[in-house]
Amino acid sequence: MRRTLFRPFAALLIATALSVPAFAAPAEPAAVSDLVKAVDIPYDSFTLDNGLRVIVHTDRKAPVIGVSIWYHIGSKDEPKGKTGFAHLFEHLMFNGSENANEDFFKPLESIGATDLNGTTWFDRTNYFETVPTGALDMTLFLESDRMGHLLGAIDKSKLDNQRGVVQNEKRQGDNDPYGLVEYAQLKALFPEGHPYHHSTIGSMADLDAASLDDVKNWFRAHYGPNNAVLVLAGDIDAATAKAKVQKWFGDIPRGPETPRAAVTVPTLAAPVDQVMKDRVATTRIYRNWAVPGLNDPDLIPLDIGMDILGGLASSRLDNALVRKDKTAVAVTAQVQPFEKISIVEITADVKPGVDAAAVAKQLDALIADFVKNGPTADEVKRAATKQVAGEIAGLETVGGFAGKAVTLAEGAVYSDDPEKYKKDLAAAAATTPASVRAALQKWLGRPAYRLVVEPGERTESDMAVAGGSAREGMSPAYYRDPKREGGAPAPGVSAPAQPKAGVDRSSPPAVEAINDLTFPAIERTTLSNGIQVVFAKRTTVPTVRMSVVFDAGNAADPKTKLGTQGLMLSLLDEGAGKLDSIGIAEAQERLGAQIASSSTMDRTSVSLFALKANLAPSLDLLADVIQRPAFAPAEIERLRGQILTGIAAENAQPRGIARRTLPPLLFGPAHPYGVPLSGSGTEAGVKAVTRADLLAFHQAWLRPDNAKIFVTGDTTLAELKPLLEARFGSWAKPKPAKGVKVFRMDKMARPSRIVLIDRPQSPQSYIMAGHLLATKGTEDPLTLVAANEVIGGSFLSRLNMDLRETKGWAYGAFSQTQMLRETMPFYFIAPVQTDQTGPSIAAALADMKAFLSKDGVTAEERERTINGQIRSLPGSFETSSDLLGALVTMDTLGRPDDYYTKLPGRYRAMTAAQMDEAARAAIKPDDLVWVVVGDAAKVEPQLKTLGLPVERMAPGK
């Protein structure tokens, strides 16, 4: 539940459009100032007598409401010795309250909540869910009960359990490549005692030391209604909201006022240089500065500047280091904004074999030149257009991580202004080269923290930054018995008054009628060359989304040169038509458009996001990218190097290793699906690909007689067809034959075994297991999918509740029935603490076997699963992007146009016995092939007790 980074600036401003200017097809892209005018989130607000501030935004596009509650308390407010408390309490607040003493995911999943989660960061803790309109009372009951009636439901058992979950979350993040960098950055940039000096996840020692009294006092001091903002956005009006919020929250007494410590922006006395070792694929160079918080007028010019330096596809660093000199394979520049301070981070991933010191010197020279001379007017305009287009792209979302509810809450909490997003948008539109240059010189003219992370084994000092000693940071958790268990207020903390007798909380409120999904009408047409067009209209925001989809996918990648498709796709927008790589990047930025290519196992897509105002020129660009890629030799070699570095990065990351290893073991290396799940290919394959191979693959697979066009958004088929006809209707199929995928299963036996891949120093083991199912995705095994929700497909599943919530050995444990056109696999995935690797596999096997025999689907599990699947459908198709994905999925798997409309009836007819029958016929725990990525010296003895063959394997190439 912890986010690794604060949301970037672009996510701060998501809004909705009340009215949209009517643009004719322009010769020039729409002006940033015109785009900004279309952005608005109208709202009403009121404050209860207890201090709870409530903001209401009405959006009737769908029968859902985004609920977002923000507590103005985060890790920067934690005193010494209690690091990680805010995040630990976020977890505890999901574990039940006095009048709803069960995991909060249980009722919320039952009512069909989507975008359901909670997060903690330096400045706040928030909880959010998007729920059907008829479930709002239930949701407010739950949120108010954990605000005003929590402490009686917290006991030592829950504390110990969630302490273990949080410590495994910490291990999981620390285990990733570059996973210790954040600790080092905070330690270097902020002096001891500074509120931002320690990480949100905290130290192992402080988490171990947390007593029941400690956490209860933390709640008493900071989680009152007067320290919170509640936002309701969606299918609701202010009058209805006021009555409901007063009913559920009105009897909760005010809490103590949280003290707000003064926070300064520190300046390093001199540059600080540090070198760390890690199991990474390539050296990464960091440059960091502490800069002002998000209310400072310099922050937006700094953010625009960072986009120009390393955020845009055409950024200064990309053009110089990646495209021209080819000394780096990736670069970034961004501002991480916080309430009181922010952090500028610039990175460069050094190309393997290149002198990192020389790249660092070159990076510093480019930064210095940019700080001295600033950007051009065109760069500023492109960066501002990209940011505003990003806001408009998110206009449809009412809740979630970055929707309209979040935008209003964030402004209210951090700036005492729900309309802060408008001021930020206006500031972005008004940014000039001079204002960017002035901000850069003021803040980046100071000494920098200069970190280099090199490939190698982590040292004791590297690991020590994770919290406590190196041993504490990387070893399994232990639980200290608290000295005090009474829950009395600590000295100096006054207990809030008890809630007044008010609303009846003896039982949860009933869920009102929730209507089934109304799926938009699907329209179809055909271009003159036979390309089919599938369209669904969405007018909430002035945008259009499109995917040109080809019947290819990772399954089409040639086995002799695996990675051909990935390299070909990466080159499409690196030169096409009359534009070179930089020209295509700049054209997208001027238009506020985004072109991206991707692949699943079965399909390959080239997609477009476009502002309606700039649709025609955006389509011109898309047509060039798809039909007329240049495949310039210099670009081929540059992208080849980047993909090889990406494969090396996958082989340095536990999840990446497992996802590369398991599919070939299950399907066999000759099967179309027997390829790494990332689609990146193999090192040998990518090295062997020639330009002729790329052209041949493009002609065989990306062709009009193998394509369909899917479109959603603010247009009509009548408007759209002439635009598509002009750009795609005359596209002629090439002379070579169309590609063919041959699906034949080999007869090789694949007995259950454990494949162990050694990754020394790992505090966790990444477990991924699988076997093949006797079903195809085109057969629509809906009952099996529903049964998998019970065993491992949801947060409340048997596997997750056992390994995470009961045993505390994992941050998460899940199973999946991957929906492929042909033979489907069943996967089990769980990153677990190293000392419990063998027991975790044994427990997972026991859970599966019990479920498939004596402990099948219960009536409660069936009811919760079916209700959740039905009631979540409206929230699942809230945006045009969701809708576009559904159109492509329906076509890929051969579903009829009324598929989603008929789903509720199919779910309602499903019985627990049918779910059991489907699971027992398909899932075979004794057939699982296990891949374990971990510290073999510590893990292998555990695995040898399981009665399965254990073999060692090196990470794949």
C-alpha cells in the first residue's frame, strides 16, 4: 500500500471539463491557454461541527462515487524512534473497527468497490474507493467507524500481524535493484532531525519496538475528524452528501490538533559524493537537490524545466546522451513534490561498457549549461502542452490514485485550496524561458548530492541505510513483547472524548439497489481496403483513444531470433515518414498526443491518445509511424543496446527472472507462448536481428489485412471514418505472405519440480509456480475465473489471507488464470521472507489442496465474489481507456458485443458447487512447476524438505 514515489506534477491537476471549446481542425496545435480553459472541477464544500471538511463534486456520467479521505498526517510527523508508524497505522486501519471487526476489503469487495486502496507518504495518509451509488452509506459507515471507533478493535495479534506484513513490504522494496537508494538520498539531503530525513516505510528496529500503547496513542493524537478532508466525487449532489456525512461522521468528537513543525529547505555545504553497490544491470548516476514544496511559486517552473531536461521524449538529456552520443541507455529528470519541500532527481543509466565517470562529467556539463542558459520558448510550450494534455487524459476518473477526488483533497490538505490545480495549470501555461531559467539558477546552482550505483554485491554500509543495523535491515522480523498493553494515553496525549450516542452502528446499513452495467453501443464500419473499425462513443472529456491492433503478439516472435518484435516495435516512433526520432517526439509534444506500441501474448497494438482539437494531425503522425517506419541503421543499434540492457535488468530483478524463466518451462521453448512474459526476447535473439529481419516482421504482421482499428472517445463514427479512410484506407498489403502462428503442444513431460535461481543477499524469495490448464481463453471459462477469485485472485483469497494476513510471511500472495486465446496457464505468485520460503510453498500447496477437496467455496465466498464481480462492472468501465481495452479483449477472445451486458446474469446463475467443479477439474497443485529466486544458501535446505526435486538454474539470457 506504500507508494514508491509521490505522484508527479502531472497527476496533481486532473480535472473535468464543464464545457469544451469548439475547435476546427487547426493548422497549428491548440494553444495551451485554450486547453487550460477547458479544465474545471465544480464543487461544494461544508465543514461539520467536529472539524471534518467535506468537498462534493457532482459527475453523473456513471452510477459510481469516488470516496477519498485524507488524514493530514504522514511520516514527516513521526518522532525519533517511531519511524514507520504512519504507514503501519494505515495497515491497521484496514483490519477492522469496533462495529465492523473484519478485514475492510471484505465488505468493500462485496459491494463492488474499484480503485480500492490506501497509501501513506511523507505528508498524508489516505484511503480511497470508487463504489456504486447504492453502496455509499455502507462505505461511509466503514470509513466513519475506523475514524471514530477503531481502538477497541486493535489488539496485539493484529499489531504483530500487520507489523510482519509491513516488514515484508519493506523487504520486497529493498530487494529490488536500486531498492536502497531512497534511504541514502534522504539521509544525505536532509540532516538528522529534519522531518524528511527518514523513509516512510521506517526502520526494522522502530517497527519491532512499536507497542500496542504506542500505536494507539499515535491514532489518538492524529486521526480525528478535524485533521481530515473527505471528498465525494461522482453520482451525488451536495445536499444528499451533507445529510449522509452528518449522519455517519457527525457524532465523532474532535481530536487533538496535530502540531506542524517548521520545515526548512536545506542546502548542502558542498557537493556530496557517494558510491553504492547493488545487483543491477548497469551503473546509474543520480543528481539530487532539495527544493521548495508544492506551494512555492518556483516549483512549477522547476517542474517544466525538469521535463525539458529529462522528462520529454525529446529532452535535452535524451537527445545528447541517448540519441547522439549513445553513452546512456535511459535518462530521467523530475521533481518529486511534497508539502514542505521537494526533491529534484536527475538520473542517467550508463550504457554497458562505457566509462561511467565520463558520462557523469558529461551529465554535469549538460545540467550546468541548461541552468546557465535555460530553455527555448518552443521547449517550454511543448512541456506545458504535454502536462496539460496529461491532465485532460485523466478527466474521466472520479477516484483512485489520481482522480478528481484526489485532486480536490490534495489541494485542500496541502494548500487549503481545493482549486489549487487551477492555479497550477495557469502557472504552467504562463511559464516562460526566463522564469524557468531563474528557478533553475536559484535552486540547481547549489551543491548537489551525487550518487553512483554500480553493479556488484551490496556492502554492509549499503544495507545499513535501510534502517537500523545492516543485520536488522535485511534479516527476518522478530516481534518484541510490548511492555505496556493497556492502551492508556501516553503522558502529554489527551484522549479524545468518546463518540456521542448517535447513529445506530449495531449492523451495517443495507446496500441499496445497484443497477447492472449499461455498456455503450458498439458501432462498426469498414475502410475501403477492408480494415474493420470498431467504435464506442464517450464524451466526458475532449479526447480520443485509438488502438490499431494486429493479430501477432509475443506468440509471433520468431524463435530463432526472439526479441525481433520488441526491437521492431521500439523503432516505430524512432523515425517515420519525413521525421526522424527527435522530430516525432517533438511533434507528439506539440500536439499533446501520445503514441505507444505494446504487445500481449496474442496481439500487438500501436495506440494513440489525442486531444480532440488535434485529432487530424495526430492521426497523420500515427499513420506514418505504423505504415512508414524508417528503421534507420543507427537507430537500430541504439535501440538494440537499450533492449539488451533491459533484458539484463530483468535478469537482475527477482520478478523479472521468474517471469522470464517459467513460461518456457511450462509450454516448452518451441511453443508460441514459451517466451518471457515481458516480450523482450533473449540476449542472443536480439543480438542476431538484422534490419532485413525487422522489415520482414513488419511486412508479415503489421499490415492492413492483419489489422483492426478500435476507437473510443469524444467523436462520432461519421466524423471519424473520413479521417481514417484518408490515412489508412489506401494502405495496401505487402507482397510477402501474412504471418502464421502455429500452436502445437510438444509431448515432453513436465513433472512437478522446483527450479532454484540463486540471488545472494536477497531478504525475500520470489516464488512463481504454474501449470497448463486444459482450456483456452476462447472457451470463456468464466466459472473457473470466479473460483480463482476465491483461492487466489483477490485480496481476500485463501492464499493471500493465509500467507499475508495470518502468517505474515508475505506482502501479497496471488494466483491467476491467464486469459490467452489458446492454452491458458495457472500461475501462483508470492514474494516471501527468506526464512519462510519452504514453509510458504508447503502452506500454499496445503491451501490449494484443501480448497480443491474438503474446503470448497463457501456460501459467503460465493455471495461476496458474485456480488463483487457484478457490482464492480460500472466502475470498471469508467474511462474511455477502460472501454477501449474491453473492445480489444472482446475481439481477441471472440466475445460477442453483448458479452459484458450479459455477464451479470451469468454470474447470478453460478453456484458454489459449479465453482468447485470448475476449479477441481482445472487446478492441479501436484503438477505445479516452481521457480524460486532467492539466496540459495539459505533457501535450498528448506526446499529439500518438500519432497520435490530441486534443480539449480542460472538466470536466463
